[in-house]
Amino acid sequence: MKPISRNPVFISLSSAALLLILFFGCKKNDDNNCPQFNDNQLVVTSQDESTTLPGRVSVFFKVDDNTGRPIAQLDSSNFTIYEKGRNDECPRMISRTESRSRISPSSQVFNFNTMLVLDFSGSVITNSLDELKTAAKSFVENVMPAVQDDAYKMGIWWFDGENKLHQLVGFTADKNSLNTAIDGISSAISTDPSTDLYGAVIKASDLAKLTLDSVIAQGIIGAGSIVVFTDGTDQAARFTKTEAYGKVNALDERIAVFSIGLGDEIDQTVLTSIGKSGTIFAGNKTELEAKFVEIANLVWAEANSYYLFEYCSPKRDGSGINDLIIEVVSANKKGYLKTTFDATGFTSGCQ
């Protein structure tokens, strides 16, 4: 029997094709084996990103769960860093120890301003002023940091039937100033017993926007909150609820708005629409302090859900643009911030 002839060119081409199939098949399999980072139980939103020589990467971001509830009190152990450079098939986890990762003080890059807006109409002055003063002081105690920090400020305003939002005390980081102002409130503070609720909401929204714009103009990242308290409905009829809703809904998403209602003369639907970030109702004045503390805890969490995370990258000058993934884990929930950074000029010596 004549032996079968084998064409060497055919063998060469077939071998090359097989090698290509194996190469790309393996590469595809490697990509599939890379971490996918697709969990979205936490929402991590970048606010600002920067690099500082010789090799520090700084990312300022906010963490919420997927219902919009702010996640506060995280530390560096809640974060894992992954980098992917041009020589990496998959993102590579960066050691916390070697990278010196940390949550840094944010006072130089961040301001959070809280507006407490109180109803001093005739019914409040007559029936619940003392309880409101106690509740307001508990609110201050639970929102403001134990150690004074200029990144966190609060101011107190009040309204009655007048076409004016009265300032009790402007934005300050000093808790004593806030409490002294509250202690000084007397029944003589208001001369118009009516309630201009919608006007107060509109004016407070305008002031919160102006304050945030001013912070941003200074090159500082800003956020804030408005907390409105009332024991009734709008009686002045100077503005409409549609106008008030429009102002609240037009606010920057970084401004949270909460409302607190007291008694059975309030309109819960109205207050829920005004307090788009949270609304609480007190059935009577004895519940008022506890309800103010509940809202204070929400405001505190909102203010403390912003993080300045910094670490020393192992990448060096010449590595170009690198992918960065920050994994956040809280109570078995995960979320990811995916971004990039430029390692131009990076060298050793980062602290």
C-alpha cells in the first residue's frame, strides 16, 4: 500500500490555526475568570478624584445602599483596592498595608451645611415652645460632631406668618452658639401668628442652593440638608404647594430635605412631599424630642456618608492610564467605584 503523502504547508497552517484557537480560547477563559464587580447592593458615587506626587491617589465619594439610605461610619477596612495596568489581564488587589490606604480628614475638601427651619406660628408659641426648644437642642447634639470640625456647620432659621425667613443663628461649627441661640428663644419672638409654610420652604431652598454654590465656588466639595418643622398647614396662602414642591424637587441631589410634623392639624401628604429624603410625625409634644433625634440620626448619616479615601499606588511613571476599582463592603453588601488614574510622574516615597 502506498503511504499517504502529508503536505508540510498544510500541517504548518493547521498548527498555527490550532495555536490561535488555543490562545484566544484561553484568553477568553482568563477574562471570564476575572472578578466581575457586578454587585450593586451599595451605590458608590464619585465626587472628586486627584493624584499627588510621588504616588498618592485620592478619591472622594459617597456611599448609599440601593434604596438611597446613606451608609456612614465606614473605615479603611471596609474598602479594597484593585488596579489594572496594561500588563494585567485582570484587576489586581492592592495590599492595604503596602498601599497605606486610609480614610483621611475631609475638612479641607468638603463642607456639609445643615439648615434647621422651625415653625414659630401662634400655635407652637402657645402650646409647645418649651418642648420644641428641648427637641432642637437634642437635634444639635446628635447632628454636630463631638469634636468641633469646620467641615460640618449648622444654622437655625424660623418662620411665622410673615413673608420672611428669619435667621436665629447663621451657619456655625460651634455647638455652644447654636444652643445659646435656642435657649434665648421666648414667646415674644413672633408677632404674626399665621403660618407661611410654603414660603419658608421656598426661601430655605433658595438659601441652601446659594450656600452650596458658594462652597463649590471656593473649590470645595459641598453637600447639605434642610430640616423643616411645623405643627400645621400653610395659612398665609402667599405661595402654593406646587411652588414649594417645585423648589424642593429642583434642588441639587446633594441637598437632602427632611420634614417633621407635630399634632393632628398637619397635612401628612404635603409634608411627605416636602421631606423628599425623610418625614417623621409626632402625635403630641411629648414625642417631639424623640422624633427630632430620629431625623437627626438621618441627617448625621447623610453628612457622614462621604469619604476621602487615599492610598499609595504601586504603579510608576510610564505605566500610563490605569484602571482603578474600589470595592466597598458594609454589612455583607457590596458596591464598586470604577474609575481611572494617570500615573505620570509616579515614583517611590509615597507616605
